[in-house]
Amino acid sequence: MAEAHQLMLYNTLTRTKELFEPLDPQNVRMYVCGPTVYDYAHIGNARPVIVFDVLFRLLRQIYGARHVTYVRNITDVDDKINARAAEEGVSIRELTERTAKQFHEDIAALDVLPPTVEPRATEHIAEMKVMIEELVEKGHAYVAEDHVLFNVPSMPDYGKLSNRSLEEMEMGARVEVAPFKKDPKDFVLWKPSKEGEPSWPSPCGIKKPGRPGWHIECSAMAAKHLGDVFDIHGGGIDLVFPHHENEIAQSRCAHTSDVMARYWLHNGFLQVEGQKMSKSLGNFITIHELLEEWPGAIVRFNMLRTHYRQPIDWTRKSLEESRVTLDRWGELCDAIGGVVGEGWLPSSEVVDALCDDLNTPLAISRLHELAKQAKSGSPAQAEQWLASVALLGLDVAHWVSPVKIAELMEVTDPELATRVKGLVEARSKARKAKDYKESDRIRDELAGIGVTLKDSKNPETGEIETTWEVDFKMIPR
Ligand code: AMP
Ligand code: ZN
């Protein structure tokens, strides 16, 4: 497997698609910036989680599951956390623990594999302090008014990742230049804590207790778990500047290395129904809310229909379309009777599509083709299709199609099934008698118990036929 597939990845650092060659194929190493835990994660946050989960699965497929180390951190010290804890009147620990638990529950429903290591910032303060002191010793950082600041001009090629001119960067920094900064672009490595904020004894002989800046957290956690230089670093496109630029500056200057990670991958942004997602527009969707209405597999599949570098427009219409595909695939899975067996290999066409900079839309269109063959072909083709679907992390073997739910309901709740069927018939009669008021009333009554009606014209008889689907939450588990 390893030799047959060449993995190409678009590297933000070089702005080209490059052949991926790990430093050590026995231990391929990837770091992805994780959530800051102060509130439910939103659907935009789910994008890097799902995208890099697919990459993790692909790397495991190519190099072997035991030869990939994936680190995704949890940021549990941050201004937003302090503010929210104060607002809610709870301790910081209570807030971060609760939010991290919610995050884990949400993404588990999206069939995301746990990373190999999930480090927390507050458990790596000692490593951050060591790194900060190294940066001061090497002349890349300085102490000023109980802060430690990274001195940007000390690094001649700062800015390579975001490819910004120094002028642009200065414009960005000028908004809040603290008077003690030597250069407006200098950024915080450590700062004093205010009353009530989390604090630790400071490095560099600073008397006042303090806390780390955001960027140093990732540099220290990545070095601890992956080494000074590693293979892949990922996150959303908004993190390129300043977060990733500053991570690179800290890590390279502390470790005297040419790069921090060799391949930098960034997912595009997600918007909702054509608009930027924001609380003020009222179109802000948390993963938690979405999962109330849609099964996680649909959310995951819908995310993967767009290439990870493209912007994605999250719409109800595309969720509906995703549902139709998964229903069809779920039925096919039932028909060919399968859970993926040990050692089954995915189709090389699907692997190749993913190896082309994680081209999930192409992989999906190939899965559609392969589904046709799986339906009428040999058991080997069915096996290959199932293994390929599993490579995208889509658990169709456990997908319960609406038809199957209706069948299951006949067994688990025959009384309810009889009531539903009676109501569907009564509605058909009302429609035939053109009593639309009554037919709408029945439709609403059915909706109230989680049943959706689908009317479609029978192409042969021309008659309207009604099928019904049950809300996925009524699936007997
Ligand atoms: P945060 O908790 O804000 O640091 O975000 C966690 C991750 O979600 C980062 O990788 C962000 O780049 C990513 N992210 C945040 N908002 C969006 C969005 N609307 N679309 C795609 N990715 C996003
Ligand atoms: Zn980070």
C-alpha cells in the first residue's frame, strides 16, 4: 500500500501542491490546533475536526495505524474563558471541563477518531516557561513591565507563511500597540494575570504571577509530543496569521530550525445559507443543535462534499441531499450485508482521490460509481466499496435508513405503526376529496410525532403516492 500511493498536499508555506514525504515513515506526525473551550463548538469548528480526521485515517491507511501520531490540543487558558467564567459565576475549571466534555460528545457523534494525544495547555505551563526562557537567552524575546514579548525583527524571515509585507503587519498591529513594545509587531509570550485570573509563577525572574499567551501554548505542546520539527500542521485558514506565523517564529527560534512543520494545511471557511455565521445575524449553529435535528453521519458527509480548501456554504438543501445519498448507501449496505471485515482494502480509485490533496468530492463521486458495481457485482466489489466508505469515516453499516426505521417500528411499537398508517391513509383520502384543510391538519399531526410525509408521482399510473419517514431520533437503539 505504502509504495502504491503518492500523497500530494497543498502546502500553505510554499503555495504549491507537494509530494508528501514524512521525516520518519515509522512515525508520521501531525499537529492540529484544537478548540478554545468556553462554549459549545459551532459548525465551523467542526470543519477542521472532520477534515483532519479524514487525513488521519488516510495516513493510517498508507503508513499503518501504529505509525501515525496525531496531536490535537485543548486550549483551556484564554481571555474568552476568563470572561465567560466570570459571566456565568462558575470556576474556570468547571467551565473548561464542561465545555471539553461537550466537545468530545459532539465530535464523537460525527464519527471522529480520538487523536493519539490531546494535550491541555494548563498541563504544559512548565514546557512553555522553558521555551520562553530559551527565547530570551537567544535574544529573540525580552522582558518588559512583567510581560515577556517576542521580538519580531529578531527573526529576519518572519512572515513567510502568511506572505504579508511588513507594512501590512504593522498596520494590523498598530491598533493596540502597548508602549513597552520595542516593535509594534512584537507579540506576547507571557503576561501578568489580573485579580481572579488563573496564574502561575512567572519565568525570567518576573515577580508577579502570570499566564501564557495563546501562541506559545501550541509551540510548547507540539514540541513536547512531536519533537522540534514534525510533518504536518493544520487548522482553519483564519489561523495562518497571526497564530501560525507566531507559532513558527517561536518554535524555529527556540529550536534553531529551518521549519517547525514541513507541511502546513488550512481548511477554508464555512458560512451558513450564503452568509457569514455570526451571533448577531442569528445564523450561528452549534454542532450540538445540529445534532438534535440531523444524524452525525449526515453532518460529516455533508462537510466532505466540498473540498477542504474551498469555502463551504452550509445549507439545509445540501443536508437534505446528503441524507438521500446516505439512505441509498445504507440500503445498499443492508442488501450486501456488510460490516467492514479485518484486512479489507479500500478501492485504489478512492484512495487516489484522497491522495490528491484530500479530494473528498472526487472520492465521493467514485464511491457512487463503485456503489453501482457493488450492487450487482462480486462479493469482492462489495467488500471494496464498504472499505472505501469506511475510509471516509462514514459508518453506513450502522446507518438506519427511513424504510428500515419504519419496518423496525412495526416490531418495536406496532401500535404507533398502525396509527401512523391509519393517518397516512386518512390524509390520502382527504387529498382525493380535495379537503386540503383536513389533509394539512393530518400532516401536522404526523409531524408532531416525528413522521414526515413524502408525496411523489408514480410515473406509470400518474397517481400521487405517499411514503413516510420517521425522525431519526425514534430509531430504536
Ligand atoms: P477556535 O476555537 O476559534 O480557535 O477555532 C477552532 C478551529 O475552528 C480553528 O482551526 C479555526 O480555524 C476553525 N474555525 C473557526 N471558525 C470556522 C469557520 N467558520 N469555518 C471553518 N473553520 C473555522
Ligand atoms: Zn495553535
